[in-house]
Amino acid sequence: MGVEFAKDPLSLEEQIDLLKQRGMLINDEAKARTYLTNISYYRLSAYWYIFLELPQADHKFKEGTEFHRVVDTYVFDRKLRILLFDEIERIEISIKTRLIQEFCETKGKNWYENAALYTKPIHQQKFLECVDDETKRTREVFIEHYRQKYNNGVRPPAGMVLQLVSFGQVSRLMKNLRSCPELKAVADHYGVDAQVLLSWMESLSYVRNTAAHHARLWNRRIPKAPVLPNNPQHAWLKAVPGPGEERKLYAVLAVVRYLLARFIPSTSFSAKLNKLLADHPEIRESYMGFTPNWRDEPLWKN
């Protein structure tokens, strides 16, 4: 049986007093009270963790830690999440479109129902269950129209279905398909091997979901690091993240930049990222795994 959480909730004044007792400098208590009123104490605590002395369990802030630095880190992370959510959406739509086109041309409009395409029957079963759940739940106009016009018990074509399911579900679908020319053609469109693309999709799906749920992203470690390609067909990183560093956000940012450039040659992602970092100069890039002189990389200059 677990230990019961016995801490009583603190008032705003008690929260501010506790932070000051632990060594945080709060020059404008009224402003701090406003932030704590609208951004919870525990949400902000994820951003002041790096400002704690060791051992961090003692909850003592490093000398000179100012409240505004914590808020700036929070604001930076929020902007970073919005930027990545927007750019990953573009990648998601592109990959879904290529998947639909390549498979529908050779395997038919309902190719996702073909058991021979899957590595295991259970994988097909789970995806079809997902399709059925999403189809029943959705109120998308194109599905409502399909139901009204073709009420024959047949699942919608892949062109509709893949618009309904999530990026994570598409990632799992592709991972569970047998190796085939169509899957290779999708990966070739982005200039990487199929296994590399599948790895990237897992990482991007995780980052997208983290951003969608407003969770801290800036110094988070990615559970499944993106595979760093050996033979990419286009500009990639010369200085790749070292062991362990590939699980930090920089590797994912590089993946986003590489993929966007495949179908949006004029992508402004590099400029947006540079501006975000310039707007928040106190944010340490090392927490995100940026390599030294990363701005000089061909990937970020193209």
C-alpha cells in the first residue's frame, strides 16, 4: 500500500514565502502572485528544478536564482511547443498523403484491410479496431457523407481513414507492415531508409503528444531517440549528438528540419528556431543537446 500524500495545499502567499525561504529572489511579488494564480505552482516547479543546488531533494535554490528566470524558461518552452506542434503537423499530413498515394495506387483503396500486408494478424486486428472506433466517434463531414451515401457496412477508403487516425497510430501501422516497395517509396520521398523514417515517426509522435498535452518539452529526454542516418540523401548533421545526447531535443529538431526541407524547400523553421533562441538568450542550449557551432551546419543553413 502506497504512502498517502499528506501535504496541505498552500495559499498564494504561502507559496511565495516558501520559494523565498528556499532562496529564490522575487523582486516583484505582485507579478509573481499573478503568475502563480494562472500557472500552477507544480507546473512551474518543473522549470525551476535546474536552478536547485545539489542534492536537489533539499529544494534549495542556487544563489542568485530569480523568479523571472523560471518564468522565462516556462515561456520559452511554451513557444517551443507551439512551434514544434505546428511544424510536426505539416510533416504528419505529408507522410499520410504519401502513404495513401503509394499504397492505394498498387494495393487498392482499402489496402489497410489486406492481412497479407501486416507482419502479424494481431497488428491488423488492432489497427482495424482503431479505425472502427475512430469512424464511429468522429463527426467529420466527409465520414458523415460516406455513411449517408455508402451505408453498406464497408469501411471507408484509406484516403479517409488515415485522415482520422492519429500520427502515433499511423506510425504503429507503418511499423507493423511488411517490407514492401510501397513503404520504401514513402521513405525514398524523404531521402532516408524506411527504418530510419519509422524511428523518426516514433520520436515525432512522442514530441507532438507532449506538446499537445502542454507538458514540459525543452529539457525532456525522448524515450525513443531518433535513429541518426548513415546515408541520408540530403544535407544532414556533420557533428551528430554524442552517446546519450541523441535523446535530447536537438536530434528531433534536426529531424524536423530535414523532413520539412523535403517538401517545403523554403521552410522558415531554422529562422523561427533561431529567433526563439535569440528572444530568450538566458536559455542554455546544452539542456536541449545542441552541438557547438550547430548554426554552421549545412542542415540549418539550406
